[in-house]
Amino acid sequence: MKRWFSAFLIVSLLGIVLGGCKGPKLADANAQFERGEFYNASRTYKKVYNKLNPKQDRELRGEVAYKMATCYRRLNMFPAASAAYTNALRYGYPDSMAYYWLGRSLQAEGKYQAAMDNYEIFRTWRPDDQLAKEGLRGCRQAIAAKNAKKSRYIVKPAKLFNSRRADFAPMYLDKTLNTLYFTSSTEKATGTLKSEITGTKKSDVFVTTKDEQGKWKRPELVEGGLNTENDEGIVSFSPDGQTMYLTVARRAPDADTSVEIYTSRRSDATWSEPQKFEITADTLSAYGHPAVSPDGTYLYFTSDMPGGYGGKDIWRINLKERSGSLENLGPQINTPGDEMFPYLRSDSLLYFSSDGHPGFGGLDMFKARLNSTGDRWSVDNVGLPLNSQGDDFGITFGEGEAGFFSSNRGDARGYDHIYSFEYPEVKVTISGYVIDKDEEPVANAIIRIVGDDGSNQKEVARSDGSFRFKLERGVKYVMMAGAKGYLNVKQEFESSMEEEDADYEVDFMLAAIFKPQVVENIFYDFDKASLRPESKAALDEMAQMLRDNPNVTIEMGAHTDRKGTDEYNVGLSNRRAKSVVDYLVAAGISPDRLTWKGYGETVPKKVTKRINREYPQFEEGVELTEEYISTLSPEDQEAADQINRRTEFQVTSINYDMY
């Protein structure tokens, strides 16, 4: 477990008044507790607790249960801690902190409502307690997060790296991302002694590398003089990968257990024996969890030294000018709780773990951004599924939003394990086809797309007229399609802000310059020239096309079917064509760009591929003359007449100068 570092750091911070010696066994347990040997102390307390009479030794049973619960909590065994705190309260343990710690333990189990109940009981004694308030906020956030939309993050156990013990605090060696170090108390660790604090072997530093296929190899102990009988781990590296900063346990028979930061130098694949890194002359405080800034200027670390905000705080020191450079990161980062495991992704982006900021339980990971003036951090919980009800900490990033972190989620023993994470890129695209009015692909059509984010893309349509662009979320785009011999067409749209893959579809239908183009969906009243209301959409689209092609002049032509006299049909079609021109002028199109002509029934329509697809009874290339129509059935005659009744435009010039 990573808590062998955390445990060392909290021994002097427990704030618990230990009971006196009530007999040899209890004295032994209290001594183990004071030394931070929580695993051994929990076992001894349990033996003492089981021997006490529930009726005659109620007060002492409550005290032992409370201390036993604290050991379990420090070992991350939260179900056992919750049960022991409950027993302490059942036997009348008088300290109201029992309700607070029971709330914390229940929150770490994911039992949020029960945790909130105990926080509220605790607040009847201490209504202004900041940690209890943050605990309540964290529970509410956790409940809301569970009911919210699922995150896109994919989190998986890194099975190759994990053992049957604790594996945690992964860290890449350098920017090649081919070497990963982490800490483990696996049975393969150096030495034979078990830790009095965790009950497992003392932790060592392990390393894994990628093979030629880019797959991770099985982890191995780091070679050289780095690993010893002591606890070593939680590493960080200088930008050149030649210096390791690590946490090492300080163990002495006549002193409390604590931790210090050491350095080691690399020679090929081996690391030298660690040397102590002096931060201050203070030998009573603990120093751990080193993290080097990306530019190598600062060393960030965790300490309980005086001058903090309570518990363990994150500090930093200038590696190039150490004297007088030590500074606490301040109250925006640090709280009355514990802030640990700093990781600098950039000089203004800090990741860390905390149980003082509102979280889902145990340690949660937080992301802090430094503003442009360098005087304020904004802190956000990284959310589910990176965080859980358990301890989540020790993150490291590889390429993009992917990397590794450690967590004890789902492990009843409280052991930590390494997890991989990745945030799949949200893929937003727009695709479609560029075709002509006969629905045939337009060769070599050019599509441009400009976004209000400053993006500007261009693509040539494929042989089938298809195209595709990659887009960003929440951007307004303007698209224009055009080709030689065709009029340009413009469309606008806005991509959604939703964190979901999306493929927008848009087709461009280009009008050819060299032949008449039918304007679909223009309707007139029967035997009249007045436009019907349902024609508005088509006419507005026509006006927009003329705006998008300001150098073009056109002739509007109207055609009738074979019914009626030639003189009547020419007059009716002429009035209908002028009605369209009048609408376009009213829409802002200059009259200089528009002419009109009524053709009556003198120009029958020739069947195109598109017409043939819609009316397969008419062979492609056939001209729908009066003579041809007279040979058809009554139903087909009506269909042919409908095709001939049409409104078209013909480009008459492409060099109109509006000035």
C-alpha cells in the first residue's frame, strides 16, 4: 500500500490521546500505534478487544475499538474501520471525532447517505468544521456523479503490473514513454522482513519497458544500489532522466517512523545508492512524494512541516536556487486535510490527491490550473471513473489524455493497484456528396469549410462526389462548394458541444452554368401567375444562391404543358416567370441581374438520369413532345405533362460587375 508513506507522515498528526497501559497486551498495542505500526497494532488491539468483557469493560472496549478502527482506516481497510468505529460508539466512546471518522470510512465504502448522517451528527458538536462540510459536499457530488451521464474515460486494471500485494505510484522515465517505474510490496521485493506498518514486504521500486512491438514487458526490480531492506518508492525524474527523486523510510529503534526524500543517479540501466536530499534543517518533519516540474526548476513534495494549513501540504523548492526558495502552495491547493502525490503536467497544470477537498471517498485526484497572472489556482475534481469511493492517486500521463494511476478501489484488504486510463478522442466529422441537379457526381468539386474558431479547411471531392472533414465541438461553420462550370453553394451549421462522436451529413447540389436548371418546388395557383406560399423556401434558396454568386446574371424561364393554345401558354408562362423575378427583386437581388421569358410549351423537357430514376417508364434521352405524349396511357400522359410544367433558370453571364 502507498500508505506506508502516508502512515509515516501522519503519526505525529493523529491528534489522539492514547490510553495508558491497561496491561501488557494493551501497552504493546499502544506502543505499536505510537510508532505508526498500524498492521501490528490492529492485530494486538483486536486480541485485547476480544478478551474484554462487554458489560464490565464497556469504557475500555470503546477506547480499544476506536484505536483499532484508526489502524484499519490507516491501512485503507474501510469496511473493518466502519465496523470498529460503530463498536466504539456503541460502547459510549466519548470523543465526537468517532462520528467524523465513521463518516469518512463509510464514504470510502461508497455508503454516502450513511456517511452524511454521521457527518451531520458530528456537526452538532462542531458546526463549522471545514472537513465535515467538505465531506458532505463530496458525498452529494458523488451521488450526483453516479446519476449523471457516463464519462468517456476508459479505466482498466493494468494486470501485467499488478501483484497480489500493493502496486502504486507509476511514473514515466522521460518523454519517450518507453519506460515506466512504480512502487510495489510484491513478494519479489528485496529483503525478507515484513513491514510492521502494512504487514507486507517493504516496498521497492520496479521498472518495465516496451518491446519492439510497443508492448510492455513484465516488471523487474530496478538494478543497482537503489532497493534495500527499507521502504523505497514514489519516484520522479529530472527532465533528462538521469536523476531520480524518491521517498525512503527513516527507521530507527529510538525514533518515530518517518520518510525523507533521496536522490539516485542513473548509469545505463542501473541506479546508484540513494543519497539524502536536504530540504530544511528540520529533522522532525516528514518529506515525501517528490515531483519534478517539467522544466526541472522546481521540486514539489508533501510534508507536515510547520507553516502549513493542517495535515500534510504540498510544498515546492527551487532546485537551482534552494536557499530561501521553499514555499507552500497556499490555501487554494492545501486544506486542513491531506494533500499528497503532486504531479506537474505542465508549469501551470498540477494534479494531486486530497481528502480535504470535496471528494467521493478516501483520496481523490484533483486538477489545478494556474491562471495567466500566476496568482490563483482553480481546483477541480477529475470525476468518475478516475476517482472512486476508495483512494485514487499517483497519476502519470503518456500521450494525450492517457496514462496510469493507482487506486485501492474494490480491494477489501486496502491494497493499491495500478490502472490504465484513456479518454477516447471525440470524433466529430461532416460528410456528404457534391452532385449536380441531375444527382450526378461533380468532378473535381472543391469544398471549403471555415469555423469561428479560426479553422480553415479545403478538400477536393472524390470521384463519387463524396467528402469528409474533421471538426471540433461547439464551433459555428460556413461551408462553400463549387466547381468549374457550376455555381457555388453555401451552407452554415454549428456542431454540438456534447462529448459524443458525431457525423453530420450535408450534400451540395450545384447548378451547371452551361444548361437550364429546374427550380424544384415552385407552385402557382391554377391557371394563374401568382406564386403559392409553399414556393417561398425554394425561392429563398434561389435568392441565397444569387448572393453567393454575385458575378452571375440569369434568365428565369417558365414552361407549360401541351394543354391550351400556344398564345395563351406563352402569355401565362411569361407572367409566371416575371412573378419569380419580382420575388427575387423584393428579396434584394438587383434587377440588372435578372431577365425573364415565358416559353409556353415550345421547349419540351428531355428525360435525364434523375427523371428516369423517378419515372422509369420514360427512357433517358427521350424528349417529352406533344406527339410522344399522345402515345402514352392517360396516367403516363399526366406524369409527362407534370414534368414539362416547370420553372428554370439559365446563367446568361458570369462577369456581372455590381460596381
